[in-house]
Amino acid sequence: MNEVELRQTRELRAGDVLVNTTSRQYEVTRVRRIGRGIRVEYTTADGAAGRFTAAPEAAVRVLVAPMSHAA
């Protein structure tokens, strides 16, 4: 199972993978300030582009890359 963490929108970076409540994944391609908000541009698994604007303190679900554990 993939681990998901909550982050504030202001902490997003290009390359992060967002996960919605139905487990669909969206790769962040660009993050920029727009007035008081933050515009997040992304692509879906099938290549469709999309975007949303959120408050900097808004919570988003981000897929955490699995860490390798040395034995």
C-alpha cells in the first residue's frame, strides 16, 4: 500500500504526486503564486492536463515515495 501524507499547498513542488479520495493520481507539473492563492497545474495518468487554485494553507494529499530500508 502506498503511503499518503497531508501537506499544505505552499509545500507542493513539481514532481509531487497528488492523490484524491478515490486513489486517482495526479502529477504536479507547475506551482506558482496567483494573488493570495497558489495555482497548481497537473497531468493525469492518461495525459490530460488540469489545474486548480487553492489557499496556501489548504491541505492536499501527497503520495510519499517509498523509502528503501537497509537490513
